[in-house]
Amino acid sequence: MTELRFDDRVAVITGAGRGLGRAYALLLASKGAKVVVNDPGGSLQGDGVDAGPAQAVVDEIGAAGGEAVACTESVATPAGGKAIVQAAMDRYGRIDILIHNAGNVRYGSLKELSYEDFESVLSVHLRGAFHVVRPAFPLMCSAGYGRIVLTSSIGGLYGNHRVANYGVSKAGIIGLCNVAALEGAAQGVRCNVIVPGAVTRMAEGIDTSQFPPMGPERVAPVVGWLSHESCSVTGEMFVSIAGRIARAFIGESEGVYQPSWTIEQVGEKIDAIRDANSPWILPVVPSGHVDHIRRSFAMATAGQVKSKS
């Protein structure tokens, strides 16, 4: 098996001072990538600044013979996002890989979650993704090459208690990925989502004693492949948890067509409407949006013809 390397590639990784981001940085650097290790080093809630975590990863990479530079700017602002991407351009003159992994957590039930805590989490996870994708994307398109990996969560796919801010952010990441995948397809830029499960400091307060081994290093190879030039997919989501790797996707039941509906008829036919035995799974690229409309219209047209015959 040929080793997949990143020689001469430049990777920007947000939230790379600890946990998953650190594992990604160490892996890519060990395979030849030059890495911008971005992390303001704040608390789990997103407060404070500490240059130590990012510099520690840079030092670790250097000690192993790799090359990296620290950046402590925050993804939470447009200016911070631009500065993070510019750090790659200033030091290495290019950006080939962008991995947005930065995150914070602020808990609260939907009944009690403050607006401040809602905004804080969106600013790092979702707006933060846009703040780094926006300056990096045109550079990648101009170069005719790019790999973007954005981080969602099972909390974004399925929800969870007391994290409406986190769930909204992680669901929004999927929409951003889809647009980047569509707009970058013709210019060699691929964008995918990682849905990781790992024991990091975000697991504080959770009893993990009965969990199987699920350190960040088990997720890193998936992100490594999505970041590599050989990555053959775009606009897709990949789950990685405790050694299991799977594709996640959005699907629709085939549905039921009739020319008009009453409330009562929807109730009567809800089981058929929900029947997922013949699902539609429409790839984002090249034309999932159009395919959805086309197939829906085709059902309507066929139903109209049938009703006239």
C-alpha cells in the first residue's frame, strides 16, 4: 500500500492546540504537511487567551522533524478568520488544506439558554467556519486545488439535550459544506464534513469509564484522507467514533403524490408518506438540489397524466 503523504502541502487547522485538532496537526505534519496550528488557548467555554497550547503543538511537530507555525487568532470574528488564513500565506505562501475544528461548549436547556451563550457557540462553530472558509476558498479556487474539512456532530444530526446552540451550529455546518462543495467542484476544491466521536476535554463531566477506546488519534486518519489529494468525494459526511467509520447522509422517503390534499388525508396517508423503504439519496454534487426538484416534478407530472387517463 502506497503511503499517502502531504509533502509541500500547507494545512490550516483551527482548534489545533488540544484534542482532535492536535491529533490532526500531528498526523498531517508527520506526513510532510506544513501546518498552521491555530488555537487561542481559551477555556472550554471560549473565554481567555493562552498561547501555550498552540505553541506546544508546534514544538512537538518541530521536535519530530516537521514544520509548523502557531496562530492564536480567534475564528469568532471575520478579522480573526482572515488573520488565520493570512498566517499560512505569510509563512508559506499558500493554503491547500483547511480543517475547521475549533469549538466551545456552553450548556443550557432550551427553557433557560441565554442569548449570550447561544451567540458565543454559534460564533465559534458556525460563524467561525465561515470566517475561515470565506478567505481560504477564493485562494484555493484560484490555485485550482483545495481540501476543506468542516466539523459537525451527532448533536447536529440528531440533536441532544441542553445544547441547542451546539446543535444549531453543527447542523448549519452541513449547509456550508454543501455550498462549498458545489461551488468548488469545477475548480478542484473539495469540501466534506467529519462527524467525530472522541474523548476530549468536551467530555468533561461525562462518565467515560465504560467507553471503548476512542481517543482523537482514531478519528485523525479519516480527516487525513479527506484532506489528501486522493480524496475522491465531495459534499459528503463521515462519522468516526470508537474505530467505526461510516457515511452519514440526508435522505427522503419517496413520498406520495396527489393533486390536492386535506388535513385529514395527510393523516390518513402518513404511514405511506413516511415509508423509507425506497429512499431518495441525492448526492450534493453535481446536482442534488436540481435532482430533488426534477424528481418531485416528475411525480406530479406522472400523477396528473394518470388522473387524466
